[in-house]
Amino acid sequence: MNDLLRGVPPLLASHLELVVVALVVAFAVSLPLAIAASSRPRLAFAVVTGAGVVQTIPGLALLALMVPILAKSGVLSPFGFPPAVIALTLYAMLPILRNAVTGIRGVDPAATEAARGMGMSPWQVTRLVELPLAAPVIAAGVRTATVWTVGAATLATPVGQPSLGNYIFAGLQTRNFAMLLVGVAAAAGLALVLDAILAGLERALSGRKRSRTFVPVAAFALVVAIVAILPRVTAASGSARASAPARASQGELTRVRLGGKPFTEQYVLVALMRARLEAASVQVDVAQSLGSTVAFDALVHGDIDAYVEYSGTLWTNAMKRPAGVPRWRVLAELDAWLAREHGVRSLGSLGFENAYALAVRRATADKLGLHTLADLARVAPTLSMGADYEFFGRAEWSAVERAYGLRFARKTSFDPALLYEAVVRGEVDVISAFSSDGRIAADDLVVLDDPAGALPAYDAMIVLGPRAANDRRVACALGDLHVPVERMRRANAMVDRDHATPAEAAAWLLAGMPAADCSTLQR
């Protein structure tokens, strides 16, 4: 449990930083807009409606939308803090803007008339009369926005921004419900604390006793200070316990950032790479639960230095190449394309393939006589299919549809952690499975053959970004990793079925491999 809780302080600090910056920017933008719109009905309708439209976009979709927008702009990084804070700022604007407009419009006209009669300018009326009287309503809007933003910030993990969502995503994917509850409890606790502080501020403003606002403001400053200092204290104590790393040769990387996608195998492989790198005296930071396109873009832009990709994903989605090409050719052409177009280095196949496959319960296969995807096409209109949230939008699915004419009665997207349980429980009849997943055998599922070769090969491969591509220490530590598919399935099952941690599964994999000796490398 101590190991589980050790990661909370830095993620809590990162989460709070994201929330505070988004709220400050949202308030700074919304208040002037509200002042301008309060006396202009058409402008008020336009800005409030615009903020409302943003609010209708699901939080995760809004965050994901920021990635390609920033990538095309070339001004800010499309990875991590910038896309997260922009999306959360837009998400926080509606309650602040709406309450500010309502509060200013609700000021007693007699008060503003009296102020004008005293010779006040329009700006003085707004600053000295309307805003003070509307302050309780505005504070209520900020309070609502704060609670929303704390919750929405947990969704920043897939775009590479550390947050308490790291615990939630990782806990869900690896079936570690203790980790999931820690993330949920920490986010809920933060929301409750901030809400209580802002409730005190709202009461102070409502009572017209401005001196009482000092208490909630001081409480908020104290929370920020504690959350900001705690990670440094934790890190300092951890550093004191850890042995000093060996000095690297001049010019070698001593710290790299690993990326990982949001499913069990990726958590295990990140833990495996981390252990190898740390054994080679390379310090490691981790960005987990990244979407496929986010991970590759982050690698190319230098926001992460290495992650495990699958050849078929890049072949079909990045290179826009068709299926049906031999595996050796896919790997050869992919290696050349990565180096030529992006300065990215592939370390070759890890030794196993994790291909997309369509799977059914054995009882379903026996009853309907299903052996291949061609057999499935005959009965698909009477069946339902479930897939991870990427699959139906990928080129691979389009290729399978075209090759076999698949048309299902219902298609449903699930979180990858819930797919296998959904088919076992009969919620769907067919799922998009992963060929190296230990749950295929554990749940007695039948993988349907693909005689048309519509699905490409998916060799797991470590790719190094431009910063790490020429680093001999990193290449030495990771280059000789070899994982047979049987051992990868077993490691995945250890996490999904036996409730081991990804680090424990990675340690089991490492126990069967020779250690890499990178201590004598020189530039």
C-alpha cells in the first residue's frame, strides 16, 4: 500500500496545477466577456451559447481534439500540459461566464442609477457597484467550474499530462481496484476541499463582509502550498534511500521518458523497459495511458523518448499502406520509413506479435460453425460486436469490413479492460481481441482465422525518438529484449487474472532473460 500511495503527491500536485491554471485563465477570459455582454443581449447570447456548445463536447473528446490542433499550429506542444490546460479552460468557462452575466444583470437598477447620479463613469459603476454586488453569484459560478474541472482533469492522462487520472486509467486497465479507488478518492477529496473553500468565499461575499474573505483565500493558498511542497519532500526522501546512479559517459542520456498505451500489455512492457534502463543507470520518467496517435506524435516531437509500438498500427494508420504484405517486408519498410521521415529508430521485433483478431465464445463458435471471418460474415447480421474505443475508427476495421462484407446488428465500444468480460457475460457475441492476451485461453475464446489477410501483422517493437535514437546506452539496455509470445501471454494473465502488478509481471519476464551489460559503453 505504501508503494501505491507514494505516487499520489506528485500526481496530486500536477492535477492541482492543471486545475488552478485552467480556472485562472477561464476567469480572466470570462469576466471581461461577461462585463461586455451584460449590456448587449446579442453578444451575451453568442458567448454563452458558444461556451455551452463546448460544454456539450465530452471531456475526453475535447482533450483529444486539442492534440491535432496544436500539432498543426506548431506554436505549443501538442502533448502534455498545453492541450490539457486549453481544453479544461474552455470547459470551465460556461459556469463562470453564465453566472457573471446573470449576476451583473441582476444588480438593482436603483444602485447603478444612484452611482451615475453621483458622477461615476461607466467603468467606475461596473468596478465599484456592479461587480461587488454580483460577486456572490460570480463566486458560485467559479465554485461550480472548480468541481467540474477537478473531475475533467482526470481525463488529461491520455494526452500525456500527469494527473490523478493516471491511477484511474491504470487501475481500470490492470484490474487493480485499489489503485482505481486511490485515484477516485484523491480526486474527490481535492474537489471537496476546494468546494468547501470556495463555499466559504461565497458566504463571505454574500454577507458583504469583505474582511472574511481572508480566511478562504488563506486556506486556498495553504492547500496549494502543501500540495506543491509535498512531492518535493517525498522525492527528497526517496532520493536519500536510493543509491546514487553510476556516472554516464559524456554526452549520454541519463534520463529518458517512456510512453505507454492504455492496456495491460503496455503497462507490463513499460515496467520491463524501466527496469532495464534503471539497471543501466538511466533515470526514467513515465507517461502512461496514451492514445495511439498521441504516443507516436509525442515520440516524433520529442515529448517521450521510447515506447512499444505495433508494426501494423504504423503500417496502416501512419504509412497508409494496405494489409496483405509479408511480415518481414512490413518490418523492413517500416524501419526505413521511420528513420527517413521522422528520425525515429526501431530496435526490431520484441519477439512476439500482438495482432488484432476477432474472437467469440467457444459455445458460439460450436453452435454457429464459426472458424473463419468468412463464416462470421454469414451470421453477423444477427450478432453484436464489441471493440476497444479505437478499433471501429481504424483502417484495419475498414479493411475487414470490405474483405468479408461484415455487417453486425449492433456495434458497441468498450474500454479494453472490459471487452473480455463483456463477451464472456454475453453482452456481445464477438469482440476485437489481442492475440497475445492471456484472457483468450483463460476465457476459452475462439480466435477466428483471417484467410483474406485483411488484418496486417502486429509485431511489437521498441521505437526510440530522435533524442534517444543515437544513444548507445539506451539502445544497449533495450535492444536485446526478447519476449516470446507464450511468456507475454503469461505476463498479461498474471496482471489480468492473477492480480499481480505490472512491475511484478515485468520482473517475472526479466527473470528469464540475461542481463544487459552496458557499463563499459563509451561514445
